[in-house]
Amino acid sequence: MLNAPVSKPLNRERMMINPIEKNVLMLALRAGEIMLMSGSEIYRVEDTVTRICKAYGIPYIEVFATTTGIFISLDSGGDGKPYTIIKRIRRVSVDLDRISMVNDFSRNLAANPTSISEAKERLERISGEAKYTFPLQVLGGALVASFFTLMLGAGYREFGCSLAIGAIAFAFGHLLDKYRFNLFLRNFTVCALIALAALLFTAGGLAYNTDAMIVGSLMIFLPGLAFTNAMRDSLAGDLLAGSARAMEAALTAISIASGVGVVLFIWVSAGGAI
């Protein structure tokens, strides 16, 4: 029986990166994660990660981001093994102020590098900063719905009804988010609720312009940011991210139309007036 070849022990030093470089990568990854979770464009995420790494003297870095993940690879060349980290992004919201703060953070860091621990603390303060309480967010959604209803030619009766519809719809959408409903089902359910509430207000004699109340209240959920980012990512050359966000915007629009359409169809089929 032939003796099996003895495998050589792995040279672990060649497979591991310097602890400082690893800390820098984790810092850059966290910054990119915060930006993606806040609805940032892909090119801005990649630029931010690259700036942070270069600020700490790591020029040999490659970053690839999509709408659902970040891939960062460090390769100094030679015999050293590349080091790659991946972060999956599962929850996305809209927070333009937080995007701006992380963007400024990376540029200030590039101009005046600080210790990694201090930079981490600053980044976590940005991430954990609560700007608006939930009641204030609900009020904002209600005001958006009601004033759009006025802009569509409705009166003060519809304004008051849309104020209530917007508040209920926003709060209900937040509840569905907590239970991790998928995007399509969440928008379908919330927009169906909006249509039903508008029809009930009209049937009860509290308002007259059903169309304005429905359209005005739907403005809270229109995928304006997703569509804009799809265009910006595509123009920046990130066609994969641009296509993904365009599909997200299309699915959101379809779910909104489907939710309202189903309720209107059932209402009319049951003999209700619009």
C-alpha cells in the first residue's frame, strides 16, 4: 500500500491580515452598511468605503456593493492571500440625513484621520441617533397625505379625512414592517386599507371626493427615491444595482395599484358607489 502524501502545514501568517487593517475594513464596512440601510446610491457607498480605507493607508482595496450586500476585498499582491468580507443587507429604510452624515464622516476622516476606536464611536453615534419619534413620523405621514389631497382639488372635509387615513396607514405600515412583511404584501395591504377607508368616509357622508383622498394618501408610499436611485446608479455605471432598484420601484407601483384596484373592484361588485 502506497503511503499517502503528507500535506504541508498551512502558512497561517500568509492567510491572515494585520489586525489594524482588519479593524479598518470593519469600520469601512459598517459605514457602507449604514448608508445602504438608509437608502444611499451604490456609487456613494463604494466611494465612502474606499475613502475610509485609503485614509488609513490601505490603497489596495476593491469594493462591490449591490442593493442587498457589500463585498470588500483586500489584496496587497505578492504571496499574501486576499482577505474578503461580505455583509448582507436585509432591512432598508429612507434616511437622507444619515446618508449625508456618513458621507461627511468619510470625507472628514480622509482629510483628518483619527484613531480607529474614535472613528468607530463617531460612526455608532451617527447610526444610533434617533431623529424623529414614532408619533412625529405618523404626524408627518398624515400631513403629507392631507396636503396632497388639498393639492388635488379636494376640500377641508377631505383634508380632515386624509389626515386620519394617512396616520392610520403609516402606523399600520410600520406595524407590518415590525413583523417583516415583504415589500409587495406590505404595500398591497396598506394601500387596500387606504382605499377602503376613503370609500367608508365617503359612504358615511364625511367627504365627497374619494379619488383625491385615495391618491393623496398613496403619496406616502410612492417609490420616488427607489426610482431616482435607479436612474442615478444606472447613469453612474452600476447597471446591476440600477436594474434591481428599477424592479423594486416597479413592484412597489404594482403592489399599490393592486391593493387599491382589488378594494375598488370588490366595492363596486357589492353595489357600492364611488
